Amino acid sequence: MSAPSTADLGYRTQNPATGEVEKQFDTATDEQIQQALEKSQKAYQEWSKRPMSERAAIVKKVASLFTERRKELAQLAAREMGKPANEGSGEARFCDAIFSYYADNGEELTKDQVVKDIDGQKAVIERLPIGPLLGIMPWNYPYYQVARFAAPNLVLGNTIILKHAEICPQSALAIQQIMDDAGVPEGVYQNVFATHDQISTIIADPRIQGISLTGSERAGASVAEQAGRHLKKVVLELGGSDPYVVLSAEDPKAAAEEALAIRLENTGQACNSNKRMIVMDDIYDDYVAGLVEKAKALKPGDPLNPQEGTYGPLSSEAAANALVEQIEDAVKNGATLHAGGKRVDGPGYYVEPAVLTGVTKEARAYYEELFGPAAVVYQVTSDEEALELANDTPFGLGGAVFATEDGRAEKLASKLQVGMANANAYAAEGAEMPFGGVKRSGYGRELGPLGMEEFVNKRLYYVVDED
């Protein structure tokens, strides 16, 4: 994600629909950070020794509370980062699915892997917890991002210190309340309103065994550099500029409307959104027309009460201005703006949904991630050209290919340089589906069986019978 940071403004709830600062929170003191580290280490000693079945039972309660409190959680997300309330409710339900998946499957996912089992010798690979972890989470999915990091590690037996984004403190506190109410022991999961300097202190502390960050390339590089200096493992989920290749379509306009609906989920603020639409020349004109018609018909809406045909605000004024600047730069360097791309007059951080074509390599938008309601469309004349363009990006998170002919989409999708390739589907969503990328999109995986493989001691246990 490439939206600019507003961390220097501190922890606060600033409603993106109005611009009003509704509530502010103090950052943690250095003493509180040291207390959190001490509690995390102490809790790990007890939590990791419990049978996994006991940990899983508590995590299962965490899961159910996300669904039970989905309306409250959705309202908080709408007020803090502008997510339409219906999408926020769905995000909370997805958290239920994620926590439930690891609670239900943790023992199977961590069972011993036999290497050798013959008379007099036994060798297995065990999967054991490693200790306290630091999670640095973003604002765009304030619950889901935490769930996919916290769920497998809580079941595994690790403990967590969680630093959430400065613009969603109440969402962060709501997660802490869920953990407490579900019976997660004190110190096992701790939310801290830490400063960047305090995050550096936590990373350097020898009690911390690993760090997971979802955020910008700049933040990822900084955290990885610090972690490397202290020999700590890191999982990074960074930006994305996913290709969305349409080789053929029975109804190009309908295909375009579907693509725009996907692009506008979370007001375009999703790392694996379909940011680059690559369309075959024989359907290109109708496809672009469909995008433009739909984009122009949309109106600003209230994220607390979303209605059909509306779109929400971006998360902050800095994010809105940054997107407009990228669009203006693209036009300056030869692109055509068919719709939108401007700030909406009035309060809040609304940007009209944009449709751009003809983006050149001289434009920032060609290689940068556009984190907001902007559809960029490229015209190609062959499958080979589509593939070359799809892979011409510093990112490698996900990608999708669509075609009506048997095998055509699969053939091209298999050659995408990404962590998640999809044929005739936008994305494979589900708690059991691993998420992560390659190149500048980061490294490591979350969700699915791979999500429990990151912060784990894969210990070889070898026994020889002396008899």
C-alpha cells in the first residue's frame, strides 16, 4: 500500500467523511512499552506450555465475538478510515472465519512430520512456537489484517504486541476488548499506541523473536533493515499493482462493470486490487465505455449508511491529495482521463472515481501503486503482449486473467510473476487460501497452512534407541 503516512498527527479518530477529529489518544510512554515487553515474555512462558486444544478453544471464542460485534466494528471502521459499513461487517465475519480456521485446524497444521522412522531410529520435524512477536498493522482492513497475523500465532503459542495504524485507534481497542472478553490471558495479546521510535526499541529488544508488517514499501524497508540488524525474522506484505487481464469477454461492458465494482471495493484501498486492467484490442473500446459510463454515474456516499451507486471517502486528506497528484501527473505525461480524478467539493476526503487510458512509462502511475478509486486501462493486441505488460511492474502480489476460450486464461495466468495467480476469477478468497507476494510486494505468507509456517521453530527431533 502506498498511501502517505499521517503518523505525525498521532493516534486519533478523524472521520474521513467530514474531516472532523472526533477523538484523540495519548501515545504509550517508554515505561509502558517496557511493561508490554515484560508481560509478553512472561505470558509466553505460560501460554506456550498450554495444550494447543486449550489455546484453540479460546481463539474460537475470539472468532465468535467478531461476528457478534460486527455492527459495532463496522461503525468504528467507517468513522475511522471510511470503509462502507456493509463492507466492514463483512470484514468482521471474515475474521471469524480466519480465527475459526486456525482454531479448528491448528493441531493438524502443526503435527510432527516424519523424516525417518525405522527400528532404533526416529526423526521428526516439530513445529513449535518461538516467542513474543511484534505486529505492525495498517488501516485499510483494520480487523482482517490483524486476524491473519494474530490467529495462527495465538493458536501456535506465540504472544503478540500489536501496533496498529494511527488513524484507527478505536478499532484497535475493540480488538483488544474482544481478546480480553474471549479469555485471552493478560500479556498474550497487547495493543500499544507506540511511536516509531518505540517500535525501533521493540524490534531491538531480545525478547521479540519476529516482526510482521503490512504497509508501504518505505515502512517495509525500514522495518526489515532494523530487524536484520538484530537478526529477527520479518514477514512483509507491501504494495501491489495487480494486473487484471481480459483476453476475451462475451459482454465487454458487463465485464467492465464487474471490474470497476472490484476496483472500488474499500474505495480502491486494497493491496491486491485490480489496479492495471489489460484488455484485448477487439473489446477495448466497449470495455472502456462501460467503465466510463459506470464511473460517471457514481455519487459520494456516507460510509455509515452506504447506498447503491455511491462511493466512500479515502482514509485521509493526504491519501486523497496523493492520488489526485498521481492522476494529474499521468495526464501531463500523455494519458487520457475519461472520468473523475478530482477532489469532490465539500467536507471529507472524496475523490471522483477515475478512468485512465494511455498511461505512458514516463508517468508515475505506470510503475507506482494507485491506492484509491482509479481504474487504469491498457490496450494490447496479443496474449504475449498482455503477459509482457502484466509482468512489467516492480510489484508481484496477485493477478488475474479472464478468457472465454478453454485453457486460454490458465495458460497466461500460469506465467504471471506474482504470489497469487488466478484464472477466470479475481481472487481466491478464504481463510484457507495463502496470501502474499514476490518482488517489491514483500515476502512471507499469511492465511492457509502457510500462515502457520512463518513464526515457528521447525525443530528436528532425532532419537536413537540405545538398546
